[in-house]
Amino acid sequence: MKKKGWITLASLSLVLSSMLAACGSNNSANGGDTGTPGAASTAAATTAATDSAKSNEKVEISISTWGASDELAVFKEVLKGFEAANPNIKVKLLHIPNDYPTKMNTMISGGTAPDVLFVSDGDFPRWVKQGAFLDIQDRVEKSDKIDVNDMWETGLNRYKFDGNKTGTGDFYALPKDIGPTVMYYNKEIFDKYGVSYPSADKPMTWDEALAMWQKLTVDTNNDGKTDIYGSGPIWWEGYVWSNGGKILSDDRKEFTLNQPEGAEALQHIYDLTNKYKVVPDARVLQSMNDGQMFEAGKLATITAGRWMVPTYRKLKFDWDVAPIPAAKEQNEWNTGWSGSVGFGINAKTKHPDEAFKLVEYFAGTEGQTKMTELGFQIPNFKSMSNTDVFLQKGQKPEHAEVFINAAKGEGPGMWTYLPNGKWSDTLNQALGTYWKGTQSAQDFLNDLKPKVDAAIKQGNPELFK
């Protein structure tokens, strides 16, 4: 894994939309996930390697992606660069703009999946458990284009699998990006109401954030209705983590959100909406979602990822970014989750060498430079993050380094934890009721624990063997 130098390439004229860097799709509908990836995909790799084309032969491989027309155009530009660098390889692009996980499930089951699969970090655990991907550990270790020591550990680990859970084991995919979440804020609202900007150097505490949001929650025309809210809806996972709580036990066998740290975090979030009223409730959000409210100047702050930068650069008002608030004063920045999508190689490919070259290109410095210059993503490489390729001085946000610090501390969301996501479906459905109800967080979580524990065991029985 020799570190390879890189140079800045010309900026592309198109931008990717937010969905590519976002968290990915739900992974619960996996019915009868069985088998282990090691035996199936290793055997497939051995067979496939014997069929891989010789270096001087023209071969065609395929890759899938989702997304709108602007995303597709960027994908094609990156592929054009790859084909120019690898004239013996032709890449066929399979564009699946809608219902990607369901359609890819069908292709994987039917043996018609492409050579390289675009995969969300949420779908990865399920598909790797089904044996869909090659084990690429040896290829990564031998690569002179992938320096894992210069890549974000929080991005890399979510594409490892040990047969039962993600985070450990061998690589079965490599990340395209890492998408940490931060707090965007409307500087003009802060200025109008004389509120100091949040620090870019460390997270505010919950108490500090509440005091700030109360000053920014305003009835502008004195009609008894709030016109500007201090914050958009809170992404609760980071609040739990920054308070010392965990959603599952380390071995992923038990639901632990009902511990005092988790209950305290959920109660605080509930109170921000229902007691302090600095966050809009579900009724308000029915007519306009939080993104629309922020763009319309009706939210002073909003939680989002780097993927929103191209969109927000078009806004008429001035804005910047800061860390998501933490339970107490800290420097760890574990106050939110980061999303990611990656590239895995089909276990049944006839061209594993060529497929890995394509994965290397996207995950390596060539592809990363092209996509990072668009402004929508955090590059895989730490060294690239500290240059103008990413920081882009003179463009918003002023404090782009906030994303770098967030990438260091923010881990993957809970949708990546286990191959079967029935447990998280159970949790999310219950939370939807909790936010609108009157039950205390502690009572709610205590009542919920046996249901989530049962869903973990039912969906992931291999953990208990």
C-alpha cells in the first residue's frame, strides 16, 4: 500500500446532488440472509482470476450507480479519465436512478449484477453477508494507489466484514467518500439578532446551543406564531454518542440505548421541540421540510453533510459551518454520524483484476481529486483534505476545516451495524411515535428494549451461535 503522489486536476463543471454522500438506503428487507462471505467469494475470486483478461487484451467491465443527470455526467467524466489511463479496459455504465437497492438485490440473486457495484454503507452489510462481494484484502495490501494509512479510518472500517458484523475483518469494498455531518448556520439571521457565531474550533455544549437557539427563535410579526426557529430537527445518534451512550453493545447483541446516557440524550432532543420550542415539530414540517426552511431563512441552523455545499453556494444569504453541539465540553467531535458509499467487486466477475483497477481509480487519488474539486465530498485521503483541492479558499464555507475535524471523530450510522436491519426498523418506527407522544425517554426505551433485542436475535441469529 505504497503512498502515491497526486496532482490537482481541472475542476469539473457539474455537481453531484446530496444523495450520493448521504447515509444510504435501509437494509432490513433481507429475508433469508444466509451463508458466509469468506468461502463463497474467495472461491469465486479464485475461479474468476483464472478467467481474467490478459493485460494486452481489450476487455469490457460494468459498473452500476444511481443518481440524477448531473451526478451521472460526473460519473461519466471520471470513467472517461479511467479509460484514458487504461486503454485496454472499456467500462459499461449501468444507471439505476430509482429503487436501486431493490433492483440490485434482484440482479445479485439472479447472477446479473455488474462487475463493480456502487453500494451504500447501509446496504453493504447485507450484500456482503450474501456473498455478493470479493474479498479484496490482498489486493488492497498490494496496491500502490491505495494508502490506507492516509485514509479516514472511520470511512474504511465500515467496508470491513468478519462474517457477522462490520468494522472488523477483511476489506470487501473501498469508500468513494466520507460524508461527516456538521451544523450549517445562516450568518445573516445571527447578525440581525445580535447572536455570536458558533465556534469552528470545538463543539458547543447542549446548554450553550439551547441558549443560542432561544435567541434565534423569533416571532417576527408578533402574531403568536414562530417565524424563525433556532434549529432544524436534531439527528439524535450523535447526541447519544457525545453523552457517552451507545445504541448497541460492542458485540452488537444487545440494545443499550435505554442506559441513562441514551435516555438523557433522547429526552433533551424531545424537550428542544416540545418544551423549549426551538425546533419545529412535525406539524410545521408537513408544509415545508427542514432543508426548504433553511433555504427560505426560516431556520437559523440545520444539520447536514458536505454534500449540501454545492447547493448552498447558490443561496443568496451568507452562511458557514460549525460542529454539531455536544453534551458537555469536549474535543472528540463524536457529535454526529458520517455517511458513505463505496465500491465492491462482484464475487462472480470474470475480470477481477480490471474491476479492481476501476475501484482503485475511484477510491484513489485520480478519482478523488476530480470529485473533491466539485465541492460536494470529503476526499478519502487526509493529506488531500488539507489542501486547496478540498479547502477551496475563497469559496464557502469559510471554515471548511470543520468537515475535516468531523471526519476524524464521526463514525457510521446504526444502519451499518448488522446485516439484517429489522432491529433498526423496530427502533425507528417506535421513535416516530415517541417524538409526538408524552412518555418519558427512559420509560419509552425501557419498554422498547425487549422488542429491539428480539429483533436483533431474530434477524441476526449467527451472532448468538
